[in-house]
Amino acid sequence: MKTSITYYLIIFQIIFGYQISKAQSSNALAFDGSNDLVTIPNASALISGSNAISLACWVYPTNPTPNTSSYDGIVGIRNNTDADFYILHFTANTVECRFRNSNGNNFDLIGTGIVLNAWQHLAFTYDGSMLRYYRNGVLTDSLPANGDITLNNESLFIGGTPYQGNQFLLEGRVDEVTFWDKAINGTDLNCLLNGSADTSDANLLLYYKFNQGTAAGNNTAITTLIDSKNNINGTLSGFALTGSTSNFISNPNSASNTVSASICQGDTFLFAGQPLTVTGIYFHTFTSTAGCDSLVELSLLVSNVNATITQNGSTLLASPSFATYQWINCITGLPITNATSVSYNTQNINGLYAVAVTSNGCTDTSACFAITTGINESVLSGIVTIYPNPVAETLNIKLAKNLTHASYIVYSVSGKEIIRQNINATSTPVLLSEINSGYYLIKVVSDEGVIQFPFIKK
């Protein structure tokens, strides 16, 4: 018998708000620089005519020598004529951030400080008069610019930028891509660096978290990259989607908080309002008072204690394990003195017995087990039997021979009489549908003798 206890993840409930979700582990997408590409069709329609645009992402570049034949496109829109807004890995430690308006005028900003083989956050913004490039939330370079983009049918690419019918394809990894119709700064950048974007922000147009599939597993059934804003999903092409390259991979530097907890079987762990009772990995996006989203990963372990009883003659056996034991008299509800081993010899004394098993800090108590051999030395032992035990509706009294002036009495363990009837046959049903579940005694009385049995009403 298990008693349910509820545990709480209090610290996150106090600091953050409530928006429960269960998801897969925090992943990124690895690009092999050969043919891997994500295409988001007609994304330019989302910023058409806007005088404010932003692109941001986490990137892990691995190409040490990008050049005119192998620039690495990270993310953005590019038709090289009248609709450009992209970030491209230009040299080993620089990026090219280009805005080309619908008049064909381009404004090129060479952003510095990019580092190979390391995760870093890049953001490229336009507010109608200035372009700005941020690396890890710090403004690195800026440039005056003007105009807007009016085309509606240009795609946004992740892991590449088109040029003269070809693609400059990325060798590296990408995570948390966001596309906006405002110039992000301050609070937005802080959230992107330390948590995740606020999906309720109306200026956030596209948001790709990459939290899909199994890291480095078989993800060949996945064909699209999910947009958390539910505007436009991306199409995956060229990816192997198996193994540790050209696939979804684990991002150990993702902005998530990992906590672990353990509970006993039958208890409940309350995680941001959701009651959890099963071992697993759970996720929740909490929103702070500053408006930032933060992903919390909970690893929950539910420990199970095997508390069952088997009988071997007059001895009851608990399920053997590295545990401690306490045998209990169910009639009195009290522990049996010195009965603390894996087995207990009832000495054929009628009763209801249970065992409390404690293992790994968890305790579970078995169901009560009935020993029904009749009162010791009774002349009716072997003549009177009852079944089934436990019983749901009808308990049967079976006599091996007729008894004189026989009757039965059902009473509670406290001694209160509940039912009394005569016995006129060798098989007598005792109807128990009107009494509550619990532990009871039934006594058979006759001129030949008296016998008593405990039983359980389910």
C-alpha cells in the first residue's frame, strides 16, 4: 500500500511563471559544408516594407579557411539583387553582414571577433538608419544604412546563402535562430544569451529551437525544422540525419538549467503545476520577471520498492532484496515485536499480516496476507473452510460434513457484530456487498465446536 506524497520544484516556481511543456533534449543542427541546408520559403514576406529587421543565432563555425569559393553562409535572405539580409562566415575570424534594399543598394558590415570551434551568439540588426552587429551581446561594429525590402517570395536559409545559382554552405553547427521585424537590443539580447526568445513577442517572426529528434541518433523520418512561432517551418535537405555529423546533435552549451530529483513509487513530483509520477526527462520553459524564457530540464527518478508476500508453509516471505523489513499485524495495525527479517513464521496462528519494506530511502507496505488455518486445536479445523480471500462480493463457507445448530457471525476487528445467519447446508454463501472494504473476522459456531477466520473485503 503506497501513500502518495507530492514534492515541488519550488525554486523555479517562485522565480519563474508557468507554461509547462515536455520536450526532447536541447539539440543543435550540424552542417557538413557539402550539401546540408535548411530552406524557409517566402520568409521575406514577413519583413516586406519594414524598416526594422533582426537576425540572431548561436553558431559553432569549424571552417578555418572560408574564401571566395567556400564562404560559409550562416543564416539569412539573399538574392544578390534587391533583397539581402544575411550573416556569412567571411574569414577565419570575421563575418560579413549585408543589407541590400529593394533599390539595389547594399550596405556591408564586416563583423569581427568570431572564434572557430566554439559556440557564440551573433546578432545582425537594422533600425531604419543603422546596421549593428553583436557578438555575445556586445556591439562590435555598426554602419549607417537606409531603405527596406519589399519582395515577398525570397527564402530564408540556415546553413547557406545563395550566390549566382550556388550556395555558400556552412561547415559547423547552428542553434536558436530568430528572425524579427524590429531591431533587437538590450533585454532581447540578454534573453537570447541567457535563456530563449519570448514567443509571445509579436515582433518575433520565426523561431527555430532545433530541439527535435535524438541527438546523433536515427532522425531520417524528420523532414522539417519546426518554427516555434507556427509561421513557416523549414525544409531540411542534404542531411544524413544519422550519426554525429549532418544531423541533430546535443548542444551542451544551450541556455538551459538542469536539475535532478528522485521520489518513491506512489509519490508525486509537481513540476511547474504538472504532477509527475514516472521516471523520465521533463522540460519546462519558465518566464522570468524580466520577460526572458529559460528552459529547465528535470531528470526525475522514481524508485520502486517491491513489497510482496509469498507463503511457504507457516512462514511468510518478503521479496528478497537489499532492504530492511518490519512485519505488521493488520488486525491491530501495530508492528510485530522483533519481526524484522525477510521472513516471518506465523506458527499457523490465524491473522492478517503485512510487511513494510524500506530500500534506497523509500518504504512500501504490502497488502495484508491472510493466514486462515482456523483456531489451533479446534475440532472443526479441516472441516470448515472459507474462500475466496480476499473477497469482492460473496464469501463462501464450505463444510466437509453437516454440523448441528451451525451459524456464522461476521464482525469487525474491533468486535462489532455485522452479520449473523444460520448455516443449513454444506455450502453457504455470505453476501458482503453492503459492507465496506477492510479487514473482518468470520466465526462459525456449532454444537461440535467453534472456528474463526480473518478475511479481507476488497
